[in-house]
Amino acid sequence: QQPVQSPQAVILREGEDAVINCSSSKALYSVHWYRQKHGEAPVFLMILLKGGEQKGHEKISASFNEKKQQSSLYLTASQLSYSGTYFCGTDFPNDYKLSFGAGTTVTVRA
Amino acid sequence: DTGVSQDPRHKITKRGQNVTFRCDPISEHNRLYWYRQTLGQGPEFLTYFQNEAQLEKSRLLSDRFSAERPKGSFSTLEIQRTEQGDSAMYLCASSRGQGVTYEQYFGPGTRLTVT
């Protein structure tokens, strides 16, 4: 039930864009996105709910395709501070816990 | 809002010893989660509490693991007869509300090394 994230890693220069994908083999209720910097705790970025509601970081954008059971996180005009490992967490109807993907490591270089 | 705190931050123990970790959630949060994270992986769900009630425990969690949340405040995670495979970062998270539609706030984690 663990979601699959792609790509595993991406290297960007400041100002470039990237997309991180998260897909599930089961119908999803919500998708959560977190960013974790080395040696630190994961930090909440965004929740996307079935039906289109979103809650989260104003500068982060994401989409949730319910038919494809897939979510994408968009890093636009990347900054050095965007570096870290991004995890998606998924939950299913009537299942009140998150299953996290293996993460996508983003490195933004000056 | 002082955030989620965990204690200790690091623990080194010998195989076969028992260890206990503590998590203090954000005060108004009624949900508390425990996760385990190994290098290169995302957090793996272990168990969660709604107030003082433990509502679910991962099927992957052996009987050597036990968690409590007395009075719905702080929580403890105990590992008995530790094994080298238990070496990992143990993360605690809390959230308000009764579902997963609320963001989870993670603590800094306890890194366990079993020698």
C-alpha cells in the first residue's frame, strides 16, 4: 500500500522548475506532502483531499488526480531552501493513518 | 505552541536491553502517531492514539513494542529485548481532529542504535 514516488532524485539550479509525482494502486482519500531536511523532522507542506479541497503552504502548489490515484507537487522557480527530501503520504477511505513513499531527494544548486 | 518534543534524542543500547522513548505532543492535539524511519525511507507507521485510546497498531509491529498515552497527554514507546534491526529513527507526530485531514506535526525524533 506504500505509494510510489518519482523521480527518486532531482538536481536543479536556482530558478528552475520540477515536478514530483506520487501514485497509488488503491483509491485515495487524501494525499499529504512533507519535506524533510537532513537530520531534521518532516515538515508539513500540503494536504489534498478527495473532492478538490487543499490545505497548506501558500507557495507550494500540487494537484490530485482522483481517477489516476496520483498527486503531483510542483516546485516553481526553485530556491536553495527547497532542497530536501519530499515525501508523500497517502490514506485510504476508512483507514486513518498515512503510508509514506520512499521520498524524492531534491537538490537545488546556486 | 512549543511544538512536538521527544526524549531522548539519541539512544545507544546493547542488544537485548529494553528502551523507552517519550513524546510530548502539541498541547491541544488529540491525535498522536508513532513512526519508524530508516535511512533512505519514508516514515513507517507504527501506532496511533486518539486521546488515551490506542486505535491501531501496525501488523508489522512485533509484540516487543508497546506504546501508551496515559491521560491523553504524553506518550511512551517501549521496545523490549532490542535487536539490531530495531536501529532506526523513531518519530512522533501529533495532530488535532479525528481524521487524517489535519496536518501532522513531527517531533525531532529519537535515533536508536542497537549494538
